[in-house]
Amino acid sequence: MVSIEGDVKYLKGVGEYRAKLLKKVGVETYLDVMEYFPRAYIDLNSNVKIAEIENDSNVAVVAKIMDVYDKTYGNNKKKLHAVISDGTDSLMLTWFQYNKWLNDKLIIGKEVWVSGKVSIFMNTLNIVHPEIEFLDKDNVDDDFWKNRPLLPIYPLTGNLTNKALRKIVLNCFSEYSDFIEENLPEQILKKYKLRDRRSALQIMHFATSEANALQTRKRFAFEELFYTQILLARTKFRHKKIVQGLEFKLHHTYTTILKNSLPYQLTGAQKRVINEIVQDMTTNKQMNRLVQGDVGSGKTIVTLFCMLLAVENGYQAIMMVPTEILAEQHLQTISNYLSNQPELKIALLKGGAYKGKSKIKEGIKQGEFQIIIGTHALIQDDIEFHKAGFLVVDEQHRFGVEQRAKLSQKMNFPDMLYLSATPIPRSLALTVYGDLDVSQIDELPPSRKLVKTIWHGEAKKKLVYQEIEQELMKGRQAYVVCPLVEESEKMDLQDAETVFQRLQNVVFPKYKVALLHGRMKSAEKDEIMLAYKNHEYDILVSTTVIEVGVDVPNASVMMIEHAERFGLSQIHQLRGRVGRGSDEAFCYLISYPPISSEGRERLQTMTSTNDGFLIAEKDLELRGPGDFFGKEQSGMPKFKFASIVNDQKILLVAREVAFQIIDDDPHLEKEENRLVKEYYFKKFFDREKMIRY
């Protein structure tokens, strides 16, 4: 029996060797070939002429190579230039990183297709690191593709070429297109004017216009987002309607004492979020809520009120944080808040072996501690809780729905609260945290001062050093952040070790300078950070390990080297390390050429706003979801078709449709949902079983 899920190695033109290459890019079956969409298209009938191109526009042109040369710049570094022309004008192409393969392929007289963003360099139109395809006869020698107005350009790997992939795709559709099955109900296709799956797949590869292909891609974005939201809707339905949670009562004991002892008034946003959490906690369903709050918005006190609600109902409240030093900081902060309630016992549990750890573990098991703060050591197999009722997970952006399920199951389904100091754009929140209820603390306390952010080029670094010294003379402290730990032959960037030596020996010899980076052992990092907090050092030279770090109110100034290389949310988190006291605070962004137009836009954004939610939206727009949380993000959905940046409107529609279906028919038993049920249980049910809670 022929199956569209057959092994791709048996497809004409593939074989064992190419099958291994295709497997690297996720193509293992005939259907995978059909769903391996082009990343771009060459329009051989394009009317775009170089003479008509405007600065700062995104273009794609077909032209001939007229000249190729390399040039030395900076510290003996080389860049490669090629000049192309279509007869109306010329355009320069520039590469700062390139290899021999590219140099050998750039032959004068060859016709090429290039695309990218145009800028002006030395009064000449220029594209830096363009997309490029060589249009010699060897690449378009198939009779079918020779007559096409549009040539697909595929993501490549190894020795795979576009010529080979076009033949493989053509063979695949010729043999197996009749076996393509629909996975969206007819009523949805009609209502939202979506193409059927078979013709849509064909258009993606054999479109006659790029506009047609772009429009058709929306069908696949909808499909993917729709089924992801069905998964989230069913997950949310389970913990709202099925999973039995804890029903807390408002006893107004520990919570009221805390409220009456606060030396300040809660903001309106803090009160609103506390009420939202309390409403969840006082039902008999398990709470699963995410609280987003910008740096300094007061998430800790909000969290403590809700922890005490659990405690006054006889349950243990647990807080898990990403680092030991942050756990110690939370211990100190919470202990200070509860200093007038000595009957409440707080435990600190860290990883590794240390004196007294077994006694703490036994105390947690026996219920001697009502509040437990710790690192990931809290979820190790040998940790037992007496009566866990409330779990807070800080900096939750490295956990997805599957990890959250494991935490919940281990502690026998307590109420769950997740905290994020990285404001998350709505589209990401609906996909990464789409099964959770979301609260936002979108107001800063009146005492919190905005950090003044100033952008300078490297030429003004001495001026910045003078400004830093002014702060040091007032008894304040400073951070200097570098992108690398040590000097690199591959990248000409400021590194922490070199900067540390220069600052200590040349720039600030009268002051004490410390070095902190991710290669140090955890205990060493904690020791340095604690010493800095105690003002044993005046300046801390660091990599981004301080992004989530200790509260040092005396630190009033930060300098970020190569700020053009950092993402907006990352700079915002770093900037949040200063301005935590009552003094005016400054953040200096130092940039080095060459700066891309995106880099400029990021730095301009940072100097124009302190609003973390605006910054997060801009960061997502500029960098995309893959880089938003950093490489460690484990909960980020991997989409084949959809773009969280470009398909936000489709996401909202897909979510609305999916949640309506599950609200009306949670088990997908109605005939109108038969197709949805069949496809969902085939493709998504294994994942649902992993995350059931």
C-alpha cells in the first residue's frame, strides 16, 4: 500500500546519501518533501531595475557580476566586494565574513539573483551579506523549470543544491500528490477563505507569482496555529474543569499582618493582580497563572501575599528560582517582610552538598517550614514536602508546558504561579503560555526611578569613563558588561578579561574592580556577587550572567560594550540592574562599527523608552521568537509554517476558533469536528499525554 509517509530515500532522485542530508533539515517522508517550503523565489520576469531602487528598501534583483575584489580594513581584516549591473545602474554587494567557496563562485560575467536590504555606502547603493543565487545554465536545465516564471529557493544543507531539490520536489508531487489529505473542516476553509491542502501545497512550490505563494502560506500558518491552540485549549480545559485543585479560604491572619506592616502603599496594578490570583486560589480548581512584571514593578510582594494565603490555610508555599544567589536574596527580602511574624519558618534549599542540608530536607518533609525557597534542587527526586499547596516559579521563560506539567505532578497539583521579569509580547504569551491565565503588573512604584539611557560610539568611551568616575566619587558602584569572556581570534569584540585588566590597571587604578563570567564555578560567582553587593568592589566587569542577578541598590551606572550586538530585551534586563536605589541611574550603550540598520533601531529604541512591554514587542519584531528568550528556552513551540512575528492576526483568529470548538465540544465528539479529532489525535495526542495535569 502506497503511503505519503513513506521513506524519502525511495523517492526518485534521493537515495541513501541525499536522504541523510535531508534528514538534517527534518525531511524524512514524501509528505515532508511537500512541506519543505521555499525560503524565497526568483522572479525571472521581475521588472525591478537597479536604477529604481531606493535606499533602505528590501529588494530582489537579477543582474550580472561586473567586478569582484577584496579590501583591507581595521586591524588587517578583509571584506569582499562584488559589483553587479542590470544595464540600468550598478549595485555593490559586501561580505564581512566569507569563505573560499563564495570567492570562487563570484565570477565576472555570471548572472545572479540577489536580495537584501539596501543602504548607502560611499555614495553607492550597497547590500551587506545579501542572499545570492547563481543563475547559470546548470542550475536551470530541467525542461519543466526552464519554463517557469518563478524559481523556488530552498534552505540548503551539505552538498544539496537547489537544482537537485527542485527535481526531488517535482518527482514527489508527480508520484504522490493524489495521497495528500485535508486536515481542516470544510466549514473553516469556507469561512476563512483558505485553499484546500493539496492545491495549497502545490502552489507553495510551483507558484506563478510570489504574491500567490505568500497568500497561500497563510493557510498553513492557520493550520499549524489552530492545532497548537487546540492542544492548549484542551490542556486549559483539563486544569480548569477536570483536575481537582485546592480551595483556600480567606482567613486574614498572616496576610493582614503583612499588609498592615508595609511601609508603603501597593500600586493599583499590584492590588489588581493580587485579587486575580486570590480569585483563582479560592476556587476548587488548580490555579495556573503567569504574572508578568517589568524590572522593579514589585512582583515579590505580590507573590508573598499569595504564599501567605496558602500558609494560613495550613499548606507549604514553595518558591523556585534560577540561581542560588537569587534564592538567598529572596530569603533575605521575605525574612525582612515577615520579621514581625517569627512563628513563620523559612527554609533555603540549594543544590550540591553542604552542612545542614539533610536537616533542612527532613524539616521540609516533617512540615517544620511553612515557606521554602530554593533552586531546581527543590524538584529533585529525594525532596519530599509535608503539604505542598502553592508553588511559585521565578523567571519561568525557560520552561514550556511540558516542564510545567512535571512540576505540577511532582507536588500533587498545588496552585501554580509563574513569574517573568521579561515582559512577553502577546503573540508569544498565547503560544508559549497559551494554557495559562496571564496577569500583568504594568505600573512601577512611585519610588522607582527611570534609568537614563545614553548611546555613544566607541570614540566617546573616555567621556563615559569620566561619567562613571563621577558616580564612583559619590560612593556609588558601576557595572561594565562585555559580550565575550576572553579575547577571540574570530571576533574583534571587547572581552571581559581584557576590559577588567585595563580598567583595574589603567582607567580606574584607585578603585577595586572585580571580574565575573559564566565559566566560573557557581560558588565563585556567588562569592564575587555577594562581595560586590557588600561594596567590597566598586566596579563589576561581567558578561551577561548578571542579567538575572542580585539587587544592588548602590549600583547607579552601567556601561554595555558592543551594545549593538545585544537584543533589546537583554539590554533591558541588564539595564534593570541599576536604578534600584533612591539615586539617579545611568546606562551607557557603547557601539562599534559596522552597525546594521537593525542595530541602530535597537539602540534608538533603548534610548527612547523604559517600557519593558514596548521593548519586548520591538525585540520580537526585530529578532524573531527564536532569539527572544535566548538559546536555553525549552518551552518555545517550533513552528514549521507559522511566524509569530508576521502571523499575529492569524494566531488570534486560530486561537478564537480552537477555543470555541473545545468550549463547545471538549472531547471532539461531534460529527462536525471528526476531521479535527482524527488529525489531532494522530499528530498531537502524544504531546497532550506528556503534559496532562
